[in-house]
Amino acid sequence: MSRTILAVDDSLSMRRMVAHVLRLGGYEVLEAGDGEEALEVARSRQVDAVLTDQSMPKMDGIALVRRLRAIAGYADTPIMVLTTESSADMKRKGREAGATGWMVKPFDPERLLQVFQRIVP
């Protein structure tokens, strides 16, 4: 059974790169260009994990994490934030919102796959 990951990033090139890496790892990947689109996808289909950017128009990654946690079925879903933001304060806000983990861009494709293989076996 294929595991499904929702990749959220307003940068099409970054979203495609992340999706490509995850697909090589055997995951099915759904894509969303912003937080609002991600919520629509999450409400229409349960996913096994979410990978979101932090800095996006309309709704940032931390707000998305909070909103996802409020949806039935997403209380325990792994949600990783992949972003250029690396401050301790931002990471703390992410944890408080319910993020499972935080990775800083640019990302190492092998490391990204290792993380998802651990949280979504």
C-alpha cells in the first residue's frame, strides 16, 4: 500500500523537486501551492503525512499546521516544515502549533527521504 504525502509550497520548482524525491522513495505525492489549497486537499482526502513550507502567501506554514491539527483525522498525522527559516523562535512556534519536525532549505534529498521513511514507514 502506497503512503501519501501532501507537499505544500508556493514555489512550483521547490514543490516539484520535493515531490520528485518523495516519489522516488515510493510515496504517492499530492501537491498544493498554498495553505488554503492544502486544507482543501486534506479535507477531501486523508494523507499519511504533510510537508509544508513556512513562508507562503495567504497562510503560512505554522497557521497551516494549526488548521490541519483541527481537522478530524489529522491530530497525529506527521507534519514536517521545510523552510529557509532556522531561528529557534520560529522552530518553537512550529512545535507549539503541532509540527512534528523542522528541516531547513536547501534540503538534502537523501536526508528528506530518511526522515519520511522514519515517520511514515
